[in-house]
Amino acid sequence: MTSVGIDIGKRQHVAAVCRDGERVAQKAVLRFGADRAGFLELAHWLGRQAPIERVVMESSGHYWMALAAALHRAAVPVAIVNPVSAKHFSKRRLQRTKSDPADARTLAALGMADQPATREPLTGAELREAARFAMRLVEEQSRLDNRIHRLIDLGFPELARAYDDPTCISALAVLRVAPTAAAVARKRPETLARAARPGGGRPIGARKAAELIALAKDTIAPPELERQVAFEMELLIAQHDLLERQIAEAEARVASLLDGELARRLQTIPGVGPATAATLIAEIGDIARFSQFDKLVAYVGVHPAEKSSGQSGGPETSWQMAKTGNAYLRAALYRMAVVGLQHNPVLRDHYARKRAEGKTKMNALGHCMKKALSLVWGIWRGEHDFTPDPPRHLTTGYGT
């Protein structure tokens, strides 16, 4: 039997062979193009290596997908491995050379030694791609919100005294009609009171309008920047609203692909829509592979990372979120946390406790992301729907 390893490139791939009973792959390799002619060349080459037990390639990037799908259609067994597994295998073999041929030989030897399972390579790929696209839109909106925060600090810093999150739905409703403190101060109270989110919704009301006008009249915002801040704010909020509509369309697309009891259960968590549920399912995979919650936390990257060297001050300066794990899962948890502050009582109460402990807003939001993951852990493993006060036998993960 023969194991074939393929190192994937953008324009060119490299294939190597490791035969039954051999510890290392053969030195000769095949270089072939990432196009139809190259795939035909590979097919002829594989025919000369038969019988093929498995073809091994890494799941990094997206360039592997077309080749893996073509091999599967040709009834060639394909094993997709995590790049980390290949790296660890290379270290076990004390391999020091780093090149495309060397990587192909490593994958071929890995296929013979570890015999990774073969499967249909693009199973669930459409749902995963749809969910990742939605999460990328969420990440873009998050970065945009940070830019809006900066403009608020320049144009109406007192807004944070009226809204814990100055980019929440109500605060943005105000900024659409009056993007700076000076603009708010010029508004008639009844006009500002009618400010509402796009598409309708409850207006901010007379009491909040009066509070905002009072804050605006006592602002420290520099008047020299008022016109430029107003100009930028209008454009950035327009981008925010566009992304909000695109996220809604992306979630509808995901919903059309999503099915199953697990997806239904996860969507019982307030703040979890189709895109978030799909991301959790696609990126976590089999949750049973994580024996402990802390291992899942590390995989996602929402655990604290030490940042104390050369710093002084309180606990807020000693650590921050590691952000070393799965970026798509962190985006999903960020959306869960942000939406959850409005709709999820468990996350809302957790945020309030962290703020009462003296945590900054973003730090408290980070704690809510970890808390959101604990809800997912408990509901997924406990096989039950969300409830704010679960019975004692359903509390797995809730108290984390």
C-alpha cells in the first residue's frame, strides 16, 4: 500500500510517496500545477503508484479544496489533517529541512505512520464557508465600532455617561440625527426624543433626550473638530448600517443550510442566531474531544494571557485576552456577548458583576465572551435548551 503526501501551494502543489514498511518518504517528488492540466498529471502519476491507501494534505487556507474535491470524485481516499498535527509529526522525526518537497514527504510519512482517517473532504464545507463569511462581517463591524468609539471620544465623550455602550442601538439612533455634542445641544428636546433605530423601533424618549442635551451643553469636546467628526460619524454609521443589513442577509443564508437538534438548541440561547450557531458547530466540531471546559477555552483563545512585564498598576494592566485560538469562534462569542447584553439575562448580570468589580467595559465584555462559551458548553454537552435558571442537574458550564 502507498501513502501520498501533497504540500499545497497557490500555483503549484508537490506530491511525495511513502510505501508500506518504509519510515520515510521517497526523495523523488512530483511538482504539478494547480489547474486542470496539473490535476491530470497527478492522476497519471497516482496510477503508477497504485494501490493508494490515502492521500494526505493539510487543511490550511483554501487552496486544498479544489484538489481534494477532484480526488474524492475520482474515488481516491483523502485524509485532511490539521497543520499542527503535521508540525508535531515533523518535530517527532527531528526534521530540520523546511521546503515544499520536505513538507510533502512529511505528510506522506505521516499518512503511513499515523494512518489518519479518510473522509469526504468537503462535507459541511458550504455551511462552514457561509458561517465564516457571516463572522467576517461581524468582525468588520466590530472594527468599525471601535472607530466610532474614537469619534465619540472626540465629539461627545459624555455620551458614555448616558449609555454603557456608546455604540448600542439607542446611542447610534442619537448619533444618526446628532453626531456630536454640539449637534445634540442644538436639537429641540422633542425632536431628539423621536430618535429611533432604522426600520422603526422604540424612540429614546423625552427623559433620555433631556439627559443627553444636558450632557451636551457641558461637553469638553473641542469645537475645532466638530464639523470633521460629524462628517466622519455620518459615513461610519452608514457603513455600520450596511454591515448590519449584510449580516442579516448572511444569517438568512446560513439559516437555509442549518439543520439538526443541536443547532436548534444553541439558538435557544438569547443572542445566538443561525450564523453564530453554525460557526460554533462547524469550528468546534465534536465537543467531546475537549475533556474539560478549560481546554475548549484555550482552543478558542478567550483565556487570559500574562501581560505584566514592565507594567505597573492594578489587575487591569496585568492580563488581557490571549486571542491565540480560533478567530471565527471568538467573533461568534463577541456577537453573543454584545447582543446578549441586551437580550440574555445571564450575560447581562455577568457583565454587571464584572463592572462592579472595577473591570473596564471591554474587559467585562471579554469575560462575557468566556461566559457565553460556558453556556454553549453546558447546553451542548447537557443536551438541553437554554434557561436562565437551569435545574441543578442541568448546570454544567453555567457557573463557569
